[in-house]
Amino acid sequence: MEPLVSSRHLKAYFLRRLLLIPLTLLGITALVFASVRAAPGGPVDRALAGMMGGEGQGKRTRAEAGSSSLTASQVLEVEEKEDRDKNGFRAYFEWLGILPKDDVNNKIGVEFAPGEKTVQIPIPGTIFEAKVERDDAGNAWIVPDPAVEVDLTGWQVRLRTPQEQAERWKKWVKGIDLPKLPEYRAVLFKSSYDGLFQGSLGNSQKYQDPVWSMILQRMPVSIYFGVISMIAIYGLCLPLGIVKAIRHRTFLDNASSVAVFAGYAIPGYALGSLLVVYVCAQLGWFPLRGFTGDDFDTLSPWGKVKDLLHHTAMPLVCYLISSFAFMTMLMKNNLMDNLAADYVRTAAAKGVSFPRAVFKHAFRNSLIPIATTFGNNIAIFVTGSILIEKVFDINGFGLLEFSAILEVDQTLIMGVTFVAAVLMLIGNVLSDLCVALVDPRVSYK
């Protein structure tokens, strides 16, 4: 008899799913990139508010009082420093690595003197200056100078017109007229292809560290919690759900249901706050914060294990409580529905024993809804919980996401979004694979 799902159809289906991952990633990252750039309170807003003496965009009185000292050239300089001087489309293509990106550490701008068409610009990292000329058509170039003992290969010049600077002023400085039209501005810079397609996620705008290293440094913490949570949830919830389905409406089922629903009703981060105050602070049974103790490196191997378990016991309880309840009830309800199905009754009528009817017939079909959530659970557990890691001050992937959003660090936000999206999409494919293994009725033609 020919199998319901041939290996050829299965391979073709998953190949199509894998090929859709890059396109989906482009859509996710483009949407997040546009949202972050459009959100108020970014690095440019904060820098300009500080320069104008205000504490935010809503402090118009203080901002207006200090606006006389702010120039259009300074606004553009802040934009260049924060890498916000390009339009959104070009900036996104630069992040992808399709277009060359300016090196902010090798980028400096200088205004032309009134009526002048030549300016000297300091070359970053050297004691020399580059001579730059412009024309009335909006072009600028570097003039070779034998006295400059620096190889200027790779250096470029970008000319900013007075009108362009006025537009940038209008965009960032709301409600304040530009005192006077600025002069032309020449920007000396280097650029290179340094984006996602080159395997780079850039440097954090806040911390100036490579985003990849920041993610990899914190990922083991979230993986630790994720692996233990997955083992605990699937290792305990499935047997408990089976027992509750078989012993339905008994004392064991009712008592465990009370505990399960009480756990499901308590958010993990809320429970974490209570545990920190009462169990950790007042009773002193567990540490208040951190993944390990300060003397972790000096401990013996067994001492390190005990220290790690001591610090992570309370966060693990918070990770497990809601998912534990959900998975237990999902297993119980699915198994009860299948035990009441006609095919199980028919098997029992033909003399099949009750344990065999449960595990041979009903159990496999009960795993189908659980299989659909397996891949998504992997993605969620690996990326960590933002609120739980914040409550316990654990420096994991979730807390990194929280810090990136709080600081409106666009490069870091894009990095963590990309990693989380990849895990989510791979998790979806794994869920489909689990369903294919559990349910032979699924057709992938």
C-alpha cells in the first residue's frame, strides 16, 4: 500500500518552506526597520534635546530658550554620527549590505566659509588635512596635495547644500525656524559593504560593541533556561496530562487541576516579583539577582553547579508555571477527546485492552496539537523572557531585547529581531515536521 505522504512530496514541501524563510525575513526586518526609524525619542532626538537644553520633545519652552545656540550644521553632524542622514530605503539596503555603508568612525564634515569654494577637512586618524573643492552644480572632490603624506584611496566627499540642511533642520527641530540659511557643507568619509549579506549586524549605537558578540554572549543564558524548561514541560506535562485524562473527575484530577489553573492564572513576571520580595529578600532563601554568584569562577565544579542552580531556581519556576499548566491541560483535553472517539470504542469492542487503546490508538492522535507548538516553543525559550530576565536581572537575550528597545538602539534592535525571526521561522518548519511525523494523514502534495 502506498504511503499517504511520500518522501518526495515531503522533501518538496519542506524545501519550499525553507526557500520562503529569506523572503519572510526581508519582510519582517523591513517592517521593524521602518518602525524604529519612525518612532520618536531616538538617538537624534535625545542628542538634540540635550544640546538645546530640553529634556525631551515636549519641553518646548526650554528647547526654544536654547535654540539660538543650535545650528543646521550641528543637526546634520548629529545625524551623521547616529547614521540617520540617509533616507529609509537606502539605510535599509545598507543594513542588508546591498549598498555600501558609511564608516561613522571615518566620517567628518566641515562648512565652507561664506563665498568660498575650497575647504580643509581633517583626515580622521591622522594629523593631515584634505583639500576639498566644490562647484555651483553641487559637486565636490578631493584636490591632490603632495604635502599630504596619506593615501587617500577610498576616501570620498559628499556635498550638503544649504537647502538640504534646512530640510534636515525642519525634520528634527519642530516648531523652531532656522535662524539663517547655512553654508555648503563637505563631508569626508569612507564606505564599505558591511551588512547582513556580509555576515555583519553592525555595532550597537549605545554600547559600540559588535551586535553579534553581544547576542552570542547572552544566548547561552537563554538556551540554559530554554533547554531545562523544554525538558521539564514535555517530561512532566505529557505524563500528567495522560494521568488526568485517565483519572478524570477523581480526587487526583481535581486537586491537580486546582494547582494547574492557579499557575496558569499567574503571569511569570508577576510571580517573579513576589518571589524576589518574599522568598529572596525577606526569607533569604535564594539570591535576589544574577545568573551566577560573584565568586563563581573560584568555585569547584560541584560548587559551580550548586551556585548555578541556586541562582536559577526562582527564574525557572517563573518560566515553567504558565507553560506547564497550558501543556498539561492541552494533553489531557486532546486525549479525552480521542478516548471518546468512535475508533477507540471500536478497538475496545474488538477486545483491545484499555492501556493498548490509550497508547496505541488515542495517544498518537493526541500529540498532533502539541506537535504544532513544539517549534514555536523552541524559539520562545531560546530567545528568553524579557520581563522575567528584567525582574531577576539576568543578562540574557530577553534583557538584551529590553535594553535595545529602551535605548532605541536601531542596530541592536535589528540584530535581536533578525535572530528571533530566524528562530521563529525555523521553529515553524520544525512544527510542520513534527506534525508530519505524528499524523500520517497530512498530505504535502
